[in-house]
Amino acid sequence: MKSVVILGTGGTIAGTGHDPDRSWQYRAAQLSVSQLVDAVPELKGVPLEALQVAQIDSKDMSWAVWRALGQALQTQLAREDVAGVVITHGTDTLEETAYLLHRLVGGRKPVVLTAAMRPATAPDADGPANLRDAVRVVQEAARRGLGGVVAVLHGRIWAGSQVRKAHSSALDAFDGGGRLPLAVLDETGAWREAITPWPVSGKAGCLPLSAEPPRVEIIHSHADADGWMVQAVLAHARQHGPLKGLVLAGTGHGTLHQGLEAAVTQAVAQGVTVWRSSRVARGGVSSREGDVLAACGELTPSQARVALMLYLLGV
Ligand code: ASP
């Protein structure tokens, strides 16, 4: 039987608190990934290897951690004796990492991200069940010959390109931005029928992560958005290094306050690539004839930022 490799990066799933009755008071990224595995009785006897790639609260995610994760993935997925990989992650930026890896990691082996909304010390800790499910999904996906990047959370499998955090505190915190999950798991972590087809991930590989990240910022459109923020980043960039891209989190279908529009035109004239996403949770932004600023489809603004960085790196 081939092994499942579990790459730990921290997050609430590895978090601990002192008072189980105040489970919201805790520190993320305290337990090692081996300790997380040891806490799941159903994983005893399963061929597993646990490797610590990082130990962070994922609100502090960085390109450097993505680079380390990419290197570890590349090494582990190339091994003949490995069925696939689980990544334990924080929930806060899981959608960015999932989308990034979806774009980079193709092939026949499954990569499953999982996380938890409660620390390991909480009475209703959801990490152990999510980790167990994630391992089972790797085993089952490998058996079915399904590769690609997905997330397994609260009994559902989400496409890595669509998954996003949709609730700041509920145990059932993720959705697909209006898209259905790929499958629903039963109480043993198995799934029978796929609801939607398994996604095909990108094939670029993780090499682009060894490049320096191009600077891309996100700016919201809102009442009184008069372009002040755009002017501020352009001025800052003149002193501290080039701004390569801007993602606009627009209103509705990616529309912009007229004040913001004028400033964005100036940014484009200075060579900044500007893309439009929406601050609305569902529906996304599709392209229209005569569009000056590219539309980001159903990506969240933070996923769109990843997409623009990859575009600027030639991926
Ligand atoms: N701040 C935590 C993190 O993203 C939240 C979590 O994991 O739920 O690492």
C-alpha cells in the first residue's frame, strides 16, 4: 500500500488554548503535524508520513511559505511509493493556497488541503475528523486515478479553484462561491457519487514559485472611493519598487466608483496590469465587449491576486 504524506503548515487545526470553554481564545500553529496525526485513532495502521513545512497562522501566509510548500510537494509527488498528499492549513488563506496549487500542480496524484475552525483543545474540535477525511479522500482518489488539488472540509470535497471561506466562525465555514461541492462524504469519510466532475489542475509545476513574486495589491471600490488608494500605492511604488499589478474588488459585476476609475486609468498608463474582480460573494465578473480591464471570472479578489501574479510570471 502506498503512503499518504501529510505536509503541516500550522493553522487552527494545530492550535491550542488554555480554556476549553473559551475555544475562541487560542494560538494557531502550536502542535506539530505528527501530533495531529497521533490524535486521530482511525489513522493508526495507515501508511503515513508527516512532514512539517511551516508552522504559521495562515493569516501570515507568504510567498516564501508557498515556495517551501511547492518544493515539498514536488519532491513527495514524484515518489513512486506515495499515493498523494494532504496539506494541513489555516482556514484564513486556504482559498489562496488551494487556488495557487490548483494552477501549478497537475498530474495523476491527489493533493488535499484540510483545516479546522476550532483549535485542537476545543470540545468540538473539527480537525481530527477533517484530517481523517482528507487522508481517506487521498486514498480513494488515488484508487480511482483522480489527481488534482481539492479541499476536504466539514464532510465535503471542494475544487481547489473554487473553495473559499464563507463564514468567519461556523464549523461549516467553506463553500464554492455558489458552485456545488465535488462530493459529499459519509460518516466514515468515503464518497460514492461525484456531484460535479473532478477538476483538472494546471501543469506548470512549482518552479514559478522560485521566482521573486511580482508586487500585486488589492483595492476595493466603495462609497467615496476617489482613487486616493491607487495614488497612494503608485506614490509608494515610486520610492520602494515597482507595482506590477492591481486587483480591483469592484462593486456588483466588477464596476468601479468613477473616482477610482480615473486613478486606475493613470495606473494602467504607468504600466500596471489591472484586473477586475467583485466584492460580492457569488456570481463573479465576466468579460464584456470593449473591456479595458480584464475580468477575473468567479475568483475571489485574493484568488485573483494569485492569478495575476502567475500571469505576470508567465504562467
Ligand atoms: N487564523 C487561523 C489560520 O488561518 C484560522 C484558522 O485556521 O481557522 O491559521
